Amino acid sequence: MTVDTADYSTSVPGARTISSINAYPGKLKLMLCGFHEVALVAQSTYHLLLHKQFGPEGTTANDIPTL
């Protein structure tokens, strides 16, 4: 799995990785670096969700038959 250190997205669509579970060239295994990664992932996820349309698809409400 590859990691893009700009937003910590991975080669798996929609997946992000942070802290000690990811590895990339130049990675320092320090707690401070983990905090930095969390901040970048939170910001990129916020922007991703800001432009995503959410609806009732896939909820149990769609599975209830109409009378």
C-alpha cells in the first residue's frame, strides 16, 4: 500500500493511514509526528466530506416496503 504524505491517503480508495500503522520514506516514529498526521488527515477528510452528497441510500429506511 502506498501513502501520499500530503493527506495520508492510501492506494485503497477512501482509506487514510496515520501513526505507527503506516510507513513511508523519511517517517519518524515520534508521537509528535503522529499528531501532525492526524491534523492533516482531519483537514483532508473534512474537505472530502464537504463536497460529498449524502442521502438515505443503503439505510434500512430503503428496505421498508411501502403500504
